[in-house]
Amino acid sequence: MIIDTMHLKKYIHQNKVFTYIILESKYIFIKENRKIIFDYFKKKKNKKKNITINNNDDWNNFFNLLKQQNLFSDRQLFNITVYDTIISKDLQSYLNKLKYFSNKKIIKIFYFPNLKKNALNHNFLYNYIKNIGIIINNSLSYIKNIHYWINRKIKINNLNVTPSAKNFLFDISRVSFNVFTNLIENIILLYPNTIITYDMLRKYFKSIKMFNYYDWIQSIILNDKQKTLKILLQLKTQKYDFTKLVNSYKTLIYIILYYKKKIFIQNNYINSIVYKKKIMQLSLHSLIRRNNIKIIILILKLLKKIELCIQNNQIDIIWMHLKTLSVILN
């Protein structure tokens, strides 16, 4: 069964669902889906536990925890983040084993943030979920769910928004989702107890400067540390995707390594070719000359730490490390 965000609340109130798989790329929908599920089970006074799966040991620990659940224990809600990129044979085995723990005492919510979008991964999950739960995904009703989310956000925050202003918000969501979510949060703070019009939103939208990874990387290359930190702070405020910052920075370091030592590192992350093409348009000679291999090795170690932080969803620490990366190069 596949359900979208706008119909999720009604569905779980009418059906007994103990296993959920959230297949979403937009953070606002991930957050909204989790909130709907959590709110429903909170009313029933269930206990919630976050589980992070990075390796086989994590799976074994999780199964040991499930075995401790007995007929007399309270119902547990497990929020499970699995960081695999593909549905491997091992992962299939673990997920199939979990079917033996599908009952009203154990509620499971799965999220796969790194899962590649391909037919093999999705086919397994769609077949896996049959008869035991639901998949939550908005890909077939994206526009309707954006409208639903905007209207819900307006209602919850008691905002007075004109129809033309609503349409403007919807148009922005199609142009840049990061800008859209940031704009929504800002108007909630800026315009309480005010009729929000199209002209107000358009004027505010024009006044804000939105940055991306390229602005950050460019300021690093120019060795303008103060500007780099300001851009990073703005990116954090924008709720910019930090994985784009990490991957673009990796690309820069790999380029430096190649030119200094003829060391080629295979790029296996999304958009690596795009990052390289844009970065190579900048003048890198001074940066390459100023920085020695010791600094590059130190940066590679820090990038490794960031990878672990991403796996463990340690968001604040990731931004702290990005601050270090902003100023470490000479």
C-alpha cells in the first residue's frame, strides 16, 4: 500500500498499521510524515526510541532489543534510520527477519536517506511492505501535497494570507525548495497578525540574498575567510543541504591532490562531475601553491569524521566541522 502525506492521518486512524516506510527526498514531508505518525501513537502513550543502522552490529543490537519486548511490556515505537545506499542481500535478510517482529507491541518507522532511486531498491520495498504496512511517498501527488502543506502551515500558525500570496509561495516551491522553506519560516516570524499579500512576499523575496555551495567554495578559493564564514552562516540559516557543501569541498580537495601529487580519487557521490566542472572554472593556482600535503591530509581526516557524523545524523557537529573547513586552507 502506498499513501501520501495528505491522506496519512486519516488512513492510520482507520487502519491498524505497525510498519511504515518513508520514501521521501523533501525534508518538510519527512518531518510532516513523522509528526503525523508520532502524534497518533503519542495519544496512546507509546514509548519512542530512535535507532540508527550503519552496520551489522547495529542490526544485531536492534534485534536483541526487539527480543526484550514481551507480551507484558509497553508498546514501543522505533524510528529507524538505515544508511545503506542499495537494498543488498544482507539488508534484505535483515528486513525479512524483522517481519517476525511485526505486531501491535512493536511499531516500526523506516527512513532510508541515502537510498538510490532505482527499480531494484523500490521493487523490493514495495513487495516487502505488502500485507505488513505502508509506504509513504508523494511522487505521484507532489503538487497536491505542496498545497496541502502550505495550507496546513498557514492554519497552524494562524496566518492571514491572500490567495495571490499563496500562489506566489507555490511558485517559489517549484523554483527552489530551499528558498521556499526558508521563506515560509521567515514570514511566520515577520508577519504575525498581518494580512500577508503578494506584494509583501515579492518585495521580501527580492531583498534576500540566497547562497549556494558555489558561493562558499569560491570565497574559500579567494582566501576570504570572513566572507566564507558569513556565507556558511547564511547557508545554515537557509537550511541548505550540507551534503552539497561536503561533496563540493571533497571535489576541491581531490582536484588539489591531483595537481600536487597526481593522485586521482574516484568520486562516487551525487553530482561530482557538476561540482568539478564549476570549480575548475575558478582560478586555483594560488590555492594549490599555498597549501601543502600536510594540510590536505588533515582535511581528509576531517572529511572522514563528517561522513561518520552524517551517518549518525549529528547535524550540529557537521556544521561545526564545516566552519573549520571554511578557514583551514591558506
